[in-house]
Amino acid sequence: MSNSDASGKQPELVPPTDANIRRAADLLRAGELVAFPTETVYGLGADATDDRAVTRIFEAKGRPRFNPLIVHVADQDSAEAFVRFDARAERLSETLWPGPLTLVLPRRAEGGLSLLVSAGLDSVAIRIPAHPVARSLLKAAGRPIAAPSANRSGAVSPTTPLHVAESLGGRVGLILSAGRCPVGVESTVLDLTGETPVLLRPGGVIVEDLEALLGVSVLRPSPADAGGEPDAPKSPGQLASHYAPGVPVKLGVHGAAADEALLAFGPDTFIRGGATRLNLSPQGDLHEAAANLFAMLRALDRPEHAAIAVMPIPETGLGAAINDRLRRAAAPRMPLPFPATPRQD
Ligand code: TXA
Ligand code: MG
């Protein structure tokens, strides 16, 4: 995928000093895009109250406009200004925010969020991120920030500032550059608009912890539901082929061919093959594996590899989010229902 916009501009990567955070906040308030680190992945931020700014996100990502965005806020009071919390949402937010949990809640019409953020739904996906740079930026901007992952739509999410620059090129002007994201997979998205909590996306907070706090089970739509129906997705980010590398991905392997790349998990000395071999976590630690996942998929996504062969990963805890991303990476490519919108300026 091309990494430069029509003008061939490149983004500026700057460290998150106080002065640079103020500069980023000023750009956001002026309706510009800024990429910034969160504990999960880098986000491509825009003022969530500004229609034009939010439109720029969709253009820069080449993202279909029916796919709504996550709104990031600095604190609970700000969250309550934009969405209605019930007892379940209060309980989860008290315990798990700031952190990698996104709650889908009813939108307050008077809250002032751009309607484009919700893509026509009457709900909003919202979270308080835990990363100190994200928190300082939210404070300095003094507004809610809409931010999807800072990559072109359909590509693997960025966990380093260089991934952002490679994927978006000059489509973003400024990247607050703060090294690797510690969690490495996106936030868990939980829909609390209905009576039964529904897991829209497994992520950095494990569903077992949500169920323990809620005292009820969370509905997990089967992975098979996630594809299909591009015009009526409940959580449109669940389009099957997401996070797709350029070369085919094979799952659950116990060996690789000589022209394939091996992505291992746990002890791999007895595993054969692999022109290139990387290990998500030689000790079999799921946190370490999640933090390495996207960077290793990118590193192995090279034309000389016939495929990326991935060893089995347990489905428990963070394994659910890792396997979800891997299944999407392995799913057949689906064309976007609309052509990507070229940037106009
Ligand atoms: O970790 C993360 O969540 C990162 C960082 C930057 O915060 N953000 C992120 O955003 O992954 P994005 O846009 O790539 O994923 C947002 C997900 C999509 O699956 C989207 O469909 C879903 O949240 N979503 C957003 N608003 C929704 C809504 N009102 N109802 C249902 N799903 C929604
Ligand atoms: Mg994304």
C-alpha cells in the first residue's frame, strides 16, 4: 500500500515533551489530525466535536464512513457529558478505566459530539486511555478526541511511531513519538446499549474480567458472524478481513515450509522450517505475545515469504484477542464496499 499522499509529504515525528504536547493540542483544536500513543496501539486523533476534523480521519485512513470511531476522553465527568451510563457501565468504568476497555453507550444528543463519529448510530464508543501521553494530550486539548488506529483501513494496527509513518505517510502531519505500545492489541469493545452485554471486539481487557465484574455472562458473537453484511454491521470494525498483511497467513501450524515465515509461540526448537522465524513469546506469555503481535506480523509480511505460518495460541485470556486478530489476518481479502476517498487538500 502506498505510504505517501498525493503531495509526497512526510509526517514529523516528535518526542512528547510539554511543548510538543501543547503543539499537538493546538493542532487538534484547529481541526488538524495528530497521531499519538495509547497503551493499546497508536491512534489517529481529531477533535470529536468538529465534523470537518472527523471527516479528515476517514479520508486519511481510507475508512468506510459507516464504520464509527472511538471517542477518547480525559476523565469520567467528560465521559458522562457525552453518553449515558447505567449501573453496569459505572461499575466497569470505576474499575477498568483508564485502560483498554471501550464501552458502547447511548449518546447524549446535547453532548456536542460530531454525528460522524457515530456513523449514524445513536450510540457512542468511548474510553479513557491509560497511556500518560494520551492523557496529557486529552488534558491539553480540553476536548474529546476521536481516534481509530493510526493505519490505512484494513492494514495491521501500528504499535510504534514508525508503523504510523509507514502506513499513513503525509496523511498525518504530526506524530507524538513515544516508543512501543505496551498492550499491543486494541481495546476490548463492549456494547452496553441492550439488556445483554455484547462483546463486539476482544481486546486488552479480558472478557473473563468483565464477566466477573458484571456478574453475568457476556454474549460473544461467533467469529463467523463477523464477516458478511457490510451494510449493516453492528460493530463494523468486525469486517472479516481486517489487519490483513500482504502475504497469506496460515493458523495453527506445527511446522513451516522452507519458503514460509514461521511465527512461533512458546518453545519452538522442535518446530521445523521457516525461512525467517520470530517468536511471539518463547515462554508462552500471552501479554508478551500481544505486545509483539502486530510488529512481528509486519516484519514477516515480505514478498519473499510464500506465507506466514503461525503456531497455535491458547484461546484463554488475551489469547482471545490475539486469535481474533490472527483470524482476520488469515481471512480472505474483501473489497471495500466504497472506493477509498482521496484526500482533497
Ligand atoms: O485500542 C483502541 O481501541 C484503539 C486506540 C487508538 O484507542 N482504537 C481503535 O479504534 O481500535 P478503531 O476505530 O480502529 O476501532 C473502533 C471499533 C470498531 O470496531 C468500530 O466498529 C467500533 O469500535 N465502534 C465504534 N463506535 C461504535 C458504536 N457506536 N457501536 C458499535 N461499534 C462501534
Ligand atoms: Mg483499527
